[in-house]
Amino acid sequence: MAGLAAPALAQTPAEPAQAVEVVGRTQSGAYHAAEAAGAKSDLSLRELPQSVRVVTRQAIDDLGATKLDDVLDYVGGVSRQNNFGGLWDNIAIRGLPGNENTGMATLLNGFSSNRGFNAPRDLAGVERIEFLKGTAAALYGSSEPGGTLNIVSKQPLWRSGHSLEGYVGSYGLKRTALDSTGPLGERFAYRLNLALEDRDSFRDHVSARRQVLAPAFTWRLSADTTLDYVGELLRHQTPLDRGVVAVDNRLGAIPVSRFLGEPADGDVTVANQTHQFILTHHWNDDWRSRVGLSARRTTLDGFSTEATALRADGTLTRQRRYRDYESEDVALQAELQGKLRTGTVAHELLVGLETFRFRMDSVMLRINPSSTAPYAINIYDPVYGQAQPTPVANTSTLERQRNTALYMQDAITLAPAWRLVAGLRMDRYDQSLDNRRTGVTTDQQPNATSPRIGLSWLATPQWTVYANAGRSFRPNTGSDVGANSFSPERGKALELGAKWESADRRLGATAALFHIEKNNVLTADPANAGFSVAAGQIRSRGAEFDLAGQVSSHWRVNASLVVNDVEITRDNTLEVGGRLLNVPKVNGSLLAVWEDTLASGQRYGIGGGVTHMGKRLGQARTQAEANAGTPAFELPAYTTAKLTGYWRITPTLRLTLDVDNLFDRDYYTSSYSRVWVTPGTPRNFTLGLQARF
């Protein structure tokens, strides 16, 4: 459903039969999507003048994915960033990462879901994942010009269905999931997704536990009015694990399993609660309105031991921290969307108003012992259990954000073969940060206007050529040496591309060229040490290709290839012309699955995937280091393979097997510095049994 990207209106028993929808793990779905809710338009993806990559539920299930990280390498132009020691999701699209503490712009059903501290996304209650490439600020406001991620929740069905799934696997994996849906009367339908997971890890002394509860309901108040609710409660517990270290710029000096923190710290717990209500009313066949309310609360609590520096003798000095973070986020959206004609030109108009109030309370205690009494460990022969220093007061802040925005979009059918999409959003921000330790409060009001325009030419029934241009912004937090607020980051993006869709609409491809510039990136103040100025600039340009869908009655494929050149074009400290952290020049993937039926009627599928990630910068390099010839620290390129298969024993019982990192390669997914490097998981398997009833 367009608009709020809210749940599609569930069908009542009197409506026509809907497309085949199932609960639990899908059995024969599609890779190619015809539309994206996050685009807030009824235009199909082939008509939309923008590159959009949709990871469908079938692709999620073929990958055996249970968390967002499991699908990232199969989306072109997406690279993993610092994941806060395994406690959150953080990615870059088209080479441009989001804020270090809140990540890139991530949406849940069209509402912001990245403010605060959020546990790694579990996919138990997720129907699909939409990667909206390019700037989406004209619809969603503060965001990165490289792209926006929209998660779409599973919705209630008006036909009863239930699934119970169990999984076991390498490193002590145990996971149970329940998916149940159906009507409760003629006007009310529910859906409930539950997941419980407990796993150890290839990392010594690291384990993880998570619990997910995702309820949803659809209430048809009248023939024209529907109330939808989507909820999610997620609790994730695991040690904060900063990974391994590089020795003399070289990885592999210690095993990827070696833990360099302290087991006595125990788990850090991240808890998230989300509640969304969407009221939809159809005024007539052409016009509808929506009002949506989202309320979110996030908390993060626990101790951690983290590396600071590596000495020549293999001694790793460490610091100890205690974090107590809590946030509340309430957002309201109201939209009116409809169709009208002016002469021979057809319009699909969207007018929306959004406001949110966000509050984040951050308390951190920290101690970084002196060199005379270091809290250290030998990376070659670690001994755990030493006396732990007690963290002392370090950070105590209260951040408040308020925003009110008006946005408009017009999707115009100029002629049978031409589509024009134009949008504009005006944001009025009010942001403050109270430093309770110093008593200083900084305020800023970074207002912004974000336009976007795109044009599509449907050259043939299968081919489309398109172009778009847009601007974005994102507020910078903090103040300069004069206690003045920073100007917000400003981005501008250009894109030129072509789309192809098969005659049966089961296979689609997109090829795009893009050029993005981002200004007012914070950089060091050359005249005042320890302060920043908004004077940096980054440029990203490249080419990408995506293909997804059904190639034949037996084969479905998902493929991508991206070449991306991202560099720092202006900075007071970092190397000008240097790359950004964790962003490869080349990444690509291929997933292919073959399905057939045995003579006995039992259905089976077998397939595999290959991903390639080019080498990436592993620690930011300063201009002084570059001038001195100091070698850059780079993460090596890697290629991994996986196998997947299923056997449908009966129409209601299915067995699955997934083998990841088939050839057991050592690889590293992301890095923040030479002493914070995240290794990838060695070869592992997952065996699952799914029952429908």
C-alpha cells in the first residue's frame, strides 16, 4: 500500500481472492517485486524513476536469513559499517554511511526506526525489505543521499494459517519460530509472530539470546475505514565484542575466534518496543486518507571491555565502560492521496504532514587505565579474570529533537509512455543537547527544503529509461568552538538508469549510473584542537546492476554487481582523495535456486549463492599519514559461497538445510580501526523443520 507504507488493507471475505500468501517459510514465491510501499506511490517499480531493490520474503527464506545482516551481501551497493560490537545494524548504500551513533535512515513501515539504539533486526515478522536507492529526503526528511532502507512487516490474512518452525545448527544454534494468522470474526484479523533464539558463537566466550514478539491486527471499522496495528518487542543479549586486531597492518595473526574483552563483563542488553497504528479511510474510488501513530522505546544497558592500543610485544591495552541509554520516540503522520485529471494529464497526488518528538538519555561511565597499571591482555596468550577497574563518570547527556514537516508528491502520467514524479518536503527542526556534567546546553534549528524530480520513458512494454535528481539533508549534532550549532549536512544526487521487465512480469532488471555529493561533513577545526567545523565534502559515483526473478519454471535467480568510487574531496584532517571506511569499489552476488517435483509428488529445491566484497579501508587515514607514506590499513577482499536446499516431505511438513561459508574462508566484514575488526563466521550449517497446520 502506498502512502504511509503501512500495512496493505487486508481483504474481507466479500472481496476477491487474494494472491497466494502463506505463513512461515515460503515454498514457491517470487524474487521480483512489482511495487515498493516505501515509494508512496501506486506506480509500479518499472514506471518509477528510481532504482529500488526489494528483497522479497522468498529471497529471505532461500537465504535462510533470520537477521538483516544475512541478506546484505546479496544487495548491490550495500556495505556493512561499524556494528557497535554486534549490538546494532549499520550499513552504507552507494558508499555513504549514516551517523556513527544512529546509522543510516532506516524505516519500519514508513516510520523512522533508527533513532535511539536498536538491536539487530530480526526477520521473523518481516515480509520484505526495500532498499530505496538515491535520496528519499523529499518523502522522509533527514536521511543519507545514498539510500534509505524500509522494512515492511507481515500483515494479518483473512484465511487461517499457522506455522511452527525449529532450527538447530553450528555453534549451538537453537531457534524456534511461530507464525499464526487468521480472522476473528468478519471484521477483525490478527497475526502473531514469535521467535526465541539461543546460540553460542565461533567467538570464544560470546553467546547471544534473543526474544521477539510481533503482534498485528486489522480491524475493518466500516466498508471504507480500516485500523491497522503493528507491534514489535525485541530483547537481545550478547557481550559487546569489538572483534580482533591487526598486527603490523596484517590480519590473521590471531585466530578469528579469539575474544579480547573480559567474560566477567557479561551481556549487554538491548530492548526495543515499537507500536504503530494506521487509520485508513477511502473517501471514494480515487481518494484516501491515512493517519499513523508510531511510539518507540529503546534501552541499552551493560558493561564492556574494549581495546585501545596494541603494543609491539602483543600487549593490548583496554578500557572499560558502562552504558545506560534510553530513548523515546513518538511520530505522527497524516496523508491525503488521490487521483485527478487535468485535461489529458493524470495526477496521483500525495500531501502529508509529519511531526515527531524524540528524547534520548545517555549515561556512560568509562575508565582507561594508565600505562603504569594497564588493564591489558596478551593477544597471543590471553588470560582472563584479572581485577577489573571501576568505570567513572564520562558522559551524561539528554538530547531532544522535535520536527514538523510538510511534504508533497505528484506522480504524473504525461502520456501513455511518460511518467514524471516530483516531490518537495519542508522540515522545521528544533534540536538540543544538554550536557549534565558541564551544565552547557547547545541548541540548533536546522530547517531544510528537500526537492526531488524524476522522469521515466516507457520505451517499450518491457523497457524503461529514467533519470532523477534530488537533494537531502541531515542535522549535525554539537557545536563549534564558539558554541554555535553546525550547518546540517547537505547532499545532492543524480541518477540515470534503465529497467527491464519480462512479459510475464516475473523477472526484472535495473541498471543505473549515479553521482552523489555531500557537503558540510564534520571535520577537525584546524585553528582549535578538539573542535570541529562543518567543512568536509564526500563524493560517490558509480554503476550498479540488479536482476531478480523467475528465469524459467524451475529456476529463480537474484544477482547484483556494483562498481562504486567514493572519496573524500575536502577535509581538514583526513586524506583528501582517500576512501571511506568499509566501502568497497566492487561488490557483487548471485543466488540461484532450482525447484522440481519427484514422481511421488514431493517437491524439492536446491541452490546456492556466491558473494564478493572488494577490499575496503579499515581505518581512516589522515593527510599527514598519507604524506608520510604510512601504509593504509585495508580489509582484504573476500568471496564466500553458500548452499541451500529443502525437501517438502508432505504438503504440511518441510525440511531445510543451509550451509554458509561453504569453503570455510577467513574473512572480515567491517572495521572501525586496527584494533576493532569484525571477523566473518566460519563454515556453519542450519537444519530446520517447518510444520504448517
